Amino acid sequence: MGQRARFVVALPFLVLAVTTVLAQPPHTDGAHGGGTNGSQWIHQYREPAARLIGEAMGSTFAWQRLSVLTDTIGNRLSGTPALERAIQWAAEEMKRDGLENVHTERVMVPKWVRGSESAEMVEPARHPMVMLGLGDSVATPADGIQADVLTLHNFEELDSKASQVRGKIVLFNVPFTTYGETVRFRSGGPSRAARYGAVAMLIRSVGQEGLRTPHTGALQYAPDAPKIPAAAITTEDADRIQRLADRGSRIVVRLKMEAHFEPDAESANVVGEIRGREKPEEIVVVSGHLDSWDVGAGATDDGGGCVVTWEALRLMKKLNLRPRRTVRVVLWTNEENGGRGGLAYRDQHRAELARHVMMLESDGGVFRPLGFGFTGNETGRQTVRVIATLLTGIAADQINAGGGGADIGPSVTEGHIPAMSLDVDGSKYFLIHHTPADTIDKIDPVEMAKCAAALAVMAYVVADLPQGLGQ
Amino acid sequence: MGQRARFVVALPFLVLAVTTVLAQPPHTDGAHGGGTNGSQWIHQYREPAARLIGEAMGSTFAWQRLSVLTDTIGNRLSGTPALERAIQWAAEEMKRDGLENVHTERVMVPKWVRGSESAEMVEPARHPMVMLGLGDSVATPADGIQADVLTLHNFEELDSKASQVRGKIVLFNVPFTTYGETVRFRSGGPSRAARYGAVAMLIRSVGQEGLRTPHTGALQYAPDAPKIPAAAITTEDADRIQRLADRGSRIVVRLKMEAHFEPDAESANVVGEIRGREKPEEIVVVSGHLDSWDVGAGATDDGGGCVVTWEALRLMKKLNLRPRRTVRVVLWTNEENGGRGGLAYRDQHRAELARHVMMLESDGGVFRPLGFGFTGNETGRQTVRVIATLLTGIAADQINAGGGGADIGPSVTEGHIPAMSLDVDGSKYFLIHHTPADTIDKIDPVEMAKCAAALAVMAYVVADLPQGLGQ
């Protein structure tokens, strides 16, 4: 924090204000201390911001790059050859873009393998079910698990019906409200049910109602509970089971899963930079995660986040805009089932965490951008609010509470670093999240270009600010 | 037609008009000949129509019945035990409803079996594809067909690139516009491509863009072309192949299908009636098809059509409304891949086709009803327009051109019978048509009740009309 405090002084701000904003009326904002009282300093950034936006919006480069990644390489689960190909491809492409200090940083990642899997209703009649095993689940025996289904709606009901659970397949049929509210059943449900003797767990997919669309995602086994296999079924199949249960039918399901772990595999975070012209040792990180689930093409989650944050640097390079500080793009490995990439960065970069001015992660899709989430102090918030005014033309000027991300989390926490995320129109996100339908056709090239534009402007100005963001 | 002409006389119309509509102002409509000059006769039907609508809208009986069919029996491809169970269940339930002359009429149907199937992109990289074999397709060899993909957009392009087709898998990547416009490639594409030496055919699914959703449906092999296996792929996979092709990539796909025919199986149309109180030998048919594809639950296509047309009779029975003529519900077998049910009805009922006053089929879903399609002469059209005014309260009062249906078609054609269909809001239909997502949760119980109400009123009044519909 000491390093950064040097920038929160009035002098550079005043010099810049005087030299670059002579035509502007005097500022009327009250003084809030630090470098963000008044906002004339922003005017110097109008011209580079306009260039970055124009360059981003002048082509569909970002979408085309994502299309190459998702069409040719496809989905990229940790430990797969596809993720390794994506890592090599990204590093080569970054070099081709002219980014600096391009390299990969080795990370050992878990290798979970789905194998063949199926679920079938056996009673009251035989119906195939559409399912996806949950990430990190164990397998069933080779001939499957066949058992009665007990349909539950929350953990309280599980506790109150504890005596009925033994030997059953527990279905948590919890309608999607928010991700935070419903993902608890995916993460914690298997161990909660297993403690009462359940032999397997099913969940209603954590997502909006789709078209017989199952949503995978990681579970988390508790250390003190038996590990039972777990899978997501579609809302349609969950509704059917519920109706049959409500009519008093006995429901029997057979679940077969080959899921298992193989030895940890070598993987990497991919890093590229635009080195700062004055303070290259100070760093602004923008990032997405390159790994994905093993279904769909990993376009929205999170190939798009990788490409648009990487675009911030490509656009600066293309326009020869080199900010005071270093802008670093990191494409994380293993966000989906382990978070090893984010942990490795924290450990490998511990010595320079204090010189990280801001870390941003884009992992909510690259739909129509609304602005940014921000977590940090009030001085920093005021500063990014002012920067965001540069984005009113593309309607991406909101600054909302709650910036952050799973991969930047460990570093942000340890380094007390201001954290941001790209905020977008999320109305379609949980239709396709962790599903076979996460493909690039769901992404509009123009909206994606806007995301890249917004990120480029935010990253450039934060990295160039005479003052810091405040920590 | 001679039989029906007897009812197109003025006397009964005038008597009824005088006795039941004394309070109404004199009609001002011009005389159009036959029984539809003026429309005062309709007023006698306001009270029974209101009772039918009230009874239909007073519960979710129709939706619950469809739910039992689709949850417990599920999908019902011709020749399967599931279809046989559905036939027995429907006949038993019709008897329980108190319908008259309930019976099944034997029909031998083709038995096409999908077996296991898959498609995988092999070059430029290995990606599983989401597919459904087309109904009536032949199999690939056991180890599949692996070949280069030639992407085409219409039959003209096929003809112009004839020399490139031999040994290839042809993909018809035709974006969905209307069903009629795009289903041609599903039906006729395999033989068109096979004549030029294609080894298999893929089509972009005939349907709206979904969530990696494949749409099956029948193909029709030409007698003079080699039979090649054919399957539908998702719009997402078709788009990916197109992008790769546009970038100049060589695309290789491996297709594996076990599809085959087994010997014809015994099946049946299910028939129930409300016998006419004056002219029981004259018949109004309302109908849907009980068979479905072997994916999803056959809810919209066409379990819903079966239940709402059957409801017309159940509601009359419940309210003790017995029209002059017989109302007959027919639940057809084998609409999807053979049409044997409709052909058998024509043959088995040839002697009484001339006494069919009208035939209606509901096979477009049971979404929000708009009204009816009608095919017949102008007198009949005027009459059903007047009847439809009874449905303004539920906004189902449109009479559009083009009533008919695949199953009623043979009888309608041979007997020159006025034909109708239920017209509904079709905006969701081709999202789920022939897909695993054709499940009851897509159907709103209240809209479905409105469909039943509209059908009950139309069927009752047409069957009770002193005059006929005109043929």
C-alpha cells in the first residue's frame, strides 16, 4: 500500500489538469481528499478513450478470435489436451499481437474425467433422463445405482426427513432464483445427503428453464461425509419426478457414472503485458479463465472473458498507447474445478502483490456491457466512477458494488488489492451456463466489441492514472 | 353430399331463430343462400357455449390428463409398447368419461427403431456433435461412416456442385424460415444427395434456434435413389461447420447410426363418440394423433391435440349437451412416420365419409388459441365465422384459410369434407417440435383449457347446426 500511496498526491493531478484541460470550466466537486477531488483530470483521457472505443467497435476481431478458439479447440477442461492447445495458442497469438513478456506460468491442476454417464427412470415407467454428472463427482458401481428417489426442496426438509434418506437417491428440486441461492445444493447437497445415508444425489439444474438442458458444475465433498455420485438433471425431468411424487407414485431411477480423477496434470496461466512507460513495476491485471467445463464450447464461460480482457492490451498496442503502469492480461487455468490458477498466481507473484494497483476479472459473459463492479475504498470508487463517464457513449458507465472474481480472489484478498469485474446484461447467462449450449452463436459480435472497448478504456486509464485507486 | 343438403333449408333455421332469439333485433345480413344468411341462429348457442367455456375454464382437467399421459407413458413412437399402452389407456379413460361407442380400430403400422446413434467431428479437431437421426433412416455400417463434409444451402447449389458430392457427407445448412420452406431438405435431401453419390446427409435442424437442440422428423427416400443414412444436427453445430468451412478448413465427420425397420406392428386409432340425438349417422370428427417421435414426451406434438379434442366430447357429456349429429373423437396412430392411421380411417369408414359434416385435427400445439383454420366452401366459411363469434370472450374467434391435418387429409380429400384445424399462437412451436424438449411444462394449463373450450364450442355447434356447413 505504501507504494501506491505515492500516487495519491495533488501535484501530478494539478499539473495534468492545467496542461490538458485548459478549456474546461473550473471543477465544482467538493474535495474528498486524495487525487479524486474534482474530475477535470479525466479530460486528458477523452481522446485515447475515443480511439480505443473506435478501434474496438471498428471490427469484429474479438468475436472472430473467440470463434477460432471455440470452433477449433472447443471446450477446455483442466487436464485435457484441448486446454493445453488453448494455452499454447493463446501465448502464440499474444506474441503475434506484439504483447510483451508473453509467457506461461506452470500450474499443476486436477484432472477429473467424466466418462460415460446416464440416468434413466425405471419406475413408474422407463424413461431416459437428460443429465450431466457434477464436476469432481465419484463414479457409481459399473452396473449403476438403482434406488428410490426422495424429492426434497431444501436442507431443512432433508434434516426433517432424515430417517427416510438411507438407501435413497435424493433429488434436490429447487427452482432457480439466483445462482448464489441455488448453487448451494449443487456444492453442498451431496455430502449433506450422504451423511443421512443417501446413495446418490440429483439436483434440478442450477439455471433458467431451457430446452431439456442440463447444467453441470462442481460439487464440494465435505471431508467427514461419504462420497456419493451426484448429477444434475433438467428442469423438465425434475418437474416430471415432482408431479409423479405428488401423485403418490414410487419413483425409481438408475444412475450410471464413470466419473473419476486421474493424476494431476501440468497446466499454466497465460500472461502477456503492455509494460508501463513510467512505473512498469506497478501492475493492473485484467483477466478471464481459459479452462471450461467439458460440454459446449466454453464461449461465454469464459472464452469471451479471456478474449475481451486480452483485447484491452491488443488495442493499446495497436494504437501505440502505453500507460504509466504495466497492464497485464492473465488467462487463468482451472477456475471451474479447483481454482489452482488463481492460487498459483498469488503464490508466484506474492512479492509484487503490493504493487498491483487493480485486478479485474471478466467471468460473467460478454453480452451487452453495463459497466463494472468495484470492490475497494471510496477514493477508488470515485475514481472509477469518473473513468466510467468515458463509456457513456457505449452505455457501459455503471459502477456497481461487488467487483471481483474467483481467480483474482486469492491475490486480491492477500494483497488488499482493489478488485473489478465487467458487468453485462446477464439475462441469458444462466440459460447456457455450464451447458452444451455454451457456444459462440449466443454472443453478439457488436456487444462483445463494446465489452472490449469498455475494458480497454478502464484498464488504460487506471494504469495511467497519476494517482492510484486507493487501498 | 346429398345427405347433408337436406339440412340446408330455411325452415328449421327460422323456427329456431324465432323460438330462441325473440329478444334479438332482426338480422341485417344479406342473404347468401343456404343456411347462413343472417346470423340470428347463433343466439340459441350462447347459453350452451357459455356453459362449455365455463366448464373447460373452471379446472385444469385437460392439462392434468395430458400430464398423466406424458409423465407416465411418455413418448409413443409407432410400434412401441408405449404407444400400445397409450391406446389402451385412452380407450379406458374415454369409457370412464362416459363417451359412447368407445373402441379401437386396428391399423398395422411401420416400426422404425432408432437404436444407438452419434456424430462426431473428427477434423479439424475432435468434437462430439448433438444429433438425432431422421425417422425412417437406414443405418450406417457398424463402425460408422467417416467422410468429408460438403456444406450446401439449397438444392440448386447441390446440382451446381454435383461433381463434388461423391463420397461426401452433404450438410444442408438452411436457416429455418417456415416449416414448409425448410422441411423439404429433411424430406427430400437424402435422396437428392444420394443420386450424386453422397454417403450420408446431415441437415441443420428444422426449427427455431434453441439450446443445442436437435429436431428429428421423417425423411422420404425416393424409390430411384440409393438409401443413405441421414440425421439432423443442431443449429450450433451447423454454424460451427459453416464457420470452419468459410475459413477453408477441411471438415471430417464420423456418423454412426443403428436405425432400422422391424416388421410392421399392430396398432390402432382410438374412437369415442357422443351420439347425435337426431341424426346420429351424420358425423363431426375432432382429432389429434396419439403417436409421437421417440424423444421428449410427445406433449405438444400431439398429446395436447388428442386431449383437447377429446375434451370437447367429455365436456358435452359432463354438461349433458347432446347435439343433433354425432361428435366423434379420433386419436390417430402413426401420423409421424407413415400416416397409416389416417389412411386406415378413410378405408374403414369409406361408406360413411359422405355423412361426415366436418373433420377437424388439432396438431399445432395447445398454446393460446387464436381460432380455427377452415377449408371448405364459402357457405361453410360464413357459418364457422358466425360460430366463432361465440369465442370472442376467450379471443379464439379467428377463422383463417387453410384448415386441415395430415391424418384427416385422406378422408377429407376422398369425401370432399370441410376440414378444420385449431389455430394457436405458434411462436414456441418450432422451438420444441420433434425435440427432447417437447414436454408438458411448455404448455400453460389455462391456455390449454381455452383450446378445449374453443374446440368444444365449435364441435358442438357444427354438430348441432340445423343447416350443414356446405360442401
